[in-house]
Amino acid sequence: MTAVLPWATLLVCLAITIARIPSLLRGENRVVFYIFALITLDILLSIEAPYLAIDALLGGVNVTNLILRFLLYGTLLLMGIKIAMGFASRSAERAIRGPWGLTVLGITVALTTFFFVITDTRGSTAGMTGLTWGPSMEAYAALGRFYPGYVSACLLPAIWRTIMGRYPALLRAASALLFVGLALLLVSQLFPLIPLVHLWLRSLINYSAVLATAIGLAGIWFSKAFARRKARRTA
């Protein structure tokens, strides 16, 4: 199952991205398309076959993993701002793109780069699981989980209020899926507690988080578009 899940996640995210192309061409909510395009690219670079092919072109020292980290940070920043605005949470928006949030991002990027540079990363391996893990590698991995967890923690309260509020059922259901996806990113902070013999569980949590988040986001924007059309027909 864990071998199929990455490709299934990629196909779902790619399908959602393609479905957003008409809106992109009309100039409607282009940021949504960019978010799904970034998510799709993130998933592609996390899958072993494309990862190894790309990293071989970059010297076989896992630079692709560092690029993936930076793409993930950018994806979470853009997605976090958009979700915070969509749920009308000024506090979450400030925490993500305000001075404090940008400082957190800047420090995370700087430390990620530092620990990558001082670590022996020779030998391409998806997820860098085939390398010898020491303190610097552990710190590098923890930073990769930290920023997604930070953005998720900023957004979850606002999403929870929508789930518990008096909103259309479709919006609440989609928000619940988004909540689950972001909550799983928080759960990923506990990865060091998972024994190495159960590494498949990390993959299951990561890709499940992406699937739930992507489908939840698509459902939220679909429900809002549906509500607008319904309001126009009623008018």
C-alpha cells in the first residue's frame, strides 16, 4: 500500500491542478492553481524514481532533497496565507506572514541549509533514508517537519471553528478533511519516536496528510464556488 500511495497522491494532486486550469486562464483565483501545482511538484520530487533521476543530474549528493525542502516551505507559506485569509483568521495570517512568521521561516531556511552543508549527503537516496544518520542529519530532518507543523498549528483553530459552526455541510466536511491533513503534519513531529522497522508508517502519515489537505482544499473552494452560483441563481 505504501508503494502505491505516493503515486496515487501524485495523480490526485495532478488531477486537481489540471481541473484548476480553466479558472487560471480566466484569471480567477490564480493562487489556488499555483498552490496545487507546487503540491504536485513536491510530491513528484518525493517519489523515489523521479527523485533519483533528478538527483543524478545534480551530482548525486541529495541536493534534490534540499530543493524539495525549500519548495515545501514555499508551498506551506503560500497555502497558509491563502487558508488563513479564506477562514478570515487575521491572527493566523499575521503568525504566518507577519514579522514573527517570516522570522521563523528565515531561521528555518538558514538552519536547513547549514545542516545540509555540514552533513555527508553523498549517495542519492529518496528521503535520505539510506545515509548514515547522525546529529546533523536528525536536525535537518526535524527542521523539515518543523515549519509545516508551525503553519498547521497556526491554522487549525480557525478551521476547527468552521467545522463546529453553522455552515453548509459541504464546507464543514471539506474543512474537516483539511483539519485532518494539517493535524497529521503535527503528528509527524513525533517521527523520531517511530522505530526504524516501522518507517513505512512515516510514509503513510506524510502522504495521507497531503491527500487529506489537497482534497480538503479542493472541497472548500468547490463549496464556495457552488454557494456563489446558487446565490446568483436565486438572485
